[in-house]
Amino acid sequence: MDWLIEPFTLGFQQRALVAGLLAMGMAAMVGSWVVLRGLTFMGDALAHGVLPGVAMGVLLGFDPILGALLSAVLMAAGIGVVHRRARLTEDTAIGLLFVGMLALGVVLISRTSSYSGGLTEILFGDILAASTGDLIMLGGGVLVAVILSLALYRPFLVLCFNERKAALLGMNPQVAHFAMLALVTMAVVTSFRTVGSLLVFGLMVAPPATASLLVRRVPQMMTTAVALGTLAVVGGLLISYHFNTAGSATISTVAVLVFFVVLAVRGRPES
């Protein structure tokens, strides 16, 4: 029992737990729509697309959060422009911007004196160094995710399963699509400094994907994803503490491992 309790008697571990659970709750809700809509590649691209903005913030001395937001918005807009004007598939546009923004971010970060450390912090975060301000930001992100998911539940649901029907019902699927992208952007931007862009993306995909193997209804999928994400956060922090591994990366690893365990045992739910 001490093995389970001892880590969470420490203040920084308690803050890390709260930060992980907040990031997980937000990612589980947003990620359920990402998985259902098939936006995983887009989510991955946005998670890496914040790099140039963060790097510019560090180099020019303004808030990296603002830089990350501007970078993500520019990337999403750029994907739309390439898709429309070059008449390429959206996947091709995402791939181009994904590689371009990631490379640009690495180039800019390489101009700083702490190149490798800065890149690692952006990608993997430092969940054990979560501050009260970070927790407030994550809490705000959770609140926004809940409000938008409830307010736009029906447009999101119809969009995920039949975009043409959404248009026929007058639900304006383009607006719903951009609102969904805005949720993904918010999840990445509010989380990267604390838990890292890769961790939030991992939580955005792995628990909802695992939940999709177990249940079919969207509300059940979201609650199951939250439960699985909680398991990953707690288990990852315990392993990180006792075996001295990177906290954020360990949490992501546990989340993905749970998916493959469930896949091996259960497979897809029956129709």
C-alpha cells in the first residue's frame, strides 16, 4: 500500500497528478471527437505545429502560450489554403504543413542556447514542475471543452458520422468542423507547457481509441476514455516515481499499452 500512497504525499507529485487529470479530462472529451471524426493526423500536426510559435516567444521574449496559439491558428488556416488552391487532398496539405512547421520550429529552437532542453520541454513537458497557474489554465481548458462539447453535441455527432446529412439538416458542417479544430488547438496550447504536446496528443488518441473498442455510444465513450485516462495518469506517475522515468512520456506509454491490451483481449465491440 505504501508503494501506491508514498508518491502522492509529496507536493510536486500532487500537483503533477492534478495537472495530469485535468489534461486527461480535456483530452478525453476532445479526443473522442477526434477519433470519431478521423482527425488524428490533424491533431498530431497541430501538436507539433506549435513549435515555431513557442520558439519565437522564447527568442523574442513574449509569452510562448501566445506564440503557440498563433502558430496553431496559422497552421490550420494554411492547411485550408493549400487544400483549396493547390487542389491537393487535405492529408497532403496536413503533411506539408506538419513537416514544414516542425522543421521551422526545430530551426528556431536551435538558435537558443538550450536547444535540446527547450525542444524536450515543449514536446514532453515537465508535469512534475506544474504550477498553480498551470493548473488554472488547464482547468479553464476543461471548462471550455465541456461547454463546447455540450453546446455543439448534435452538430458534432452528425458531422462525425455523415457530413452530407449535417449539411442537409442545416447544421453548417464547416462551422462545426472548425469548432472541432478549435477544441484540438485549445487542448494542445493549454497543455504543452505543463504536460507537453506529445502527452496531450497521446491522451487525446489512446484512451478514446481504447474506449471505442469497449462501447459505441458517444457519452459512454467519453466517460470510458476519462476512466482509462485516469488509470494511465495514476499508473504513469507511480511508475515514473519508483523507476525514475520521465513522467509525461511514461503516462503516454501506459495509455498506449492499455489500448493494445484491450485490443488483444476484447477487440471491437459488436454492432
